[in-house]
Amino acid sequence: FAAVLSPAGVTTAAPLQRGQPWEGAIAGGLGIGLLGGALNGLIVTRTGINPLIATIATQFLMRGVAFLISAGFPIPMHEPLVTALGAGNFFGIPVPALITVLAFLVVGFLLNYTRFGIHAYAIGGSPGGSMARLAGVPVLRRKLRVVMLRGLFAWVGRLGLRVVGALARRAQSPARVRRRAA
């Protein structure tokens, strides 16, 4: 999760800053989330490295990529739709809460009503997925897909964090603080 946060946020914000359409920016962020998850998944499934160690190692790599893209400076997002995804309201309900509920529903459906979910439970329920492997589950492939899905949802979480952080900084700007004090 942490490994994908920086590059997913930067690859969403950089195109928006250059005036690119929001669809491409969101697709880029989702793509980076999936690629980051795939990289972590390949490291874990092909080398057998502990997932925590692999995530920490790729986090440094991904943060370096994000630093190269942003040149070490924050990238502001001024796209109203993207801001609404992170800080808007829909009939009085915060949009991030709706996105979270939607994400829970999607994952709940995947885990409870699909072969993928049954396999994920089988792999997680036995040490190293040994029982699932004996039952014919393609353990390495399923683990890779689970980690890719985790990377995708990391982007969704990052978008919300980025917009909420930007709004908090704007709310605490010196001009606003002076106006409140007056």
C-alpha cells in the first residue's frame, strides 16, 4: 500500500497541472496503482520475499520515481471533479465515504461470490497457501492479483488523502487565519 501512494498521487496530479483531461490523470493513477501492485506481487510470488519487506523495498523505489516526476515539489491539483472526489458531498454524504462504501461492496462481492474470492480465502487460510495448492488453486497467480488489487485501492486512498491534505493547507493559509482573527 505505502509503496504506491507517492507515485500514484504524482501521476494523477502532474497531468492535471499541465491542463490534461482528468480522465487521463485518473487512468494514469490507476495504472500506476496496478503496476506498483504488480511489481510488489511479482517480487513476493517469484522470490518468496516477505510481503512487508518487499513493500518497504519498493516504497523507496516508487518514492524515487515520484521525486523525479515532481522534482521534489508538491504538485497542486485544481481540477474541480478530482477535488470533489476527495472533498465533495453527494446529498450531504461525503464523497470519500461513498467511495469507501463502494470499495467495500466491490471487494465484498469479489471475496464472497467469485472464484477469485474463494481462492483468496483458501490461500490466506493455510500457511503459504499449501492447502489451496493441493486443492488445485493457482496460488502464485492469485497472490499476484490480490496484491495488484491492493495497489489499485492504494491509489483510491491516496486520492482522498491528497485532496483532504490540500484542503486542510488551504484552510490554514495565513490570509484565512488573519481574517478569522479579525
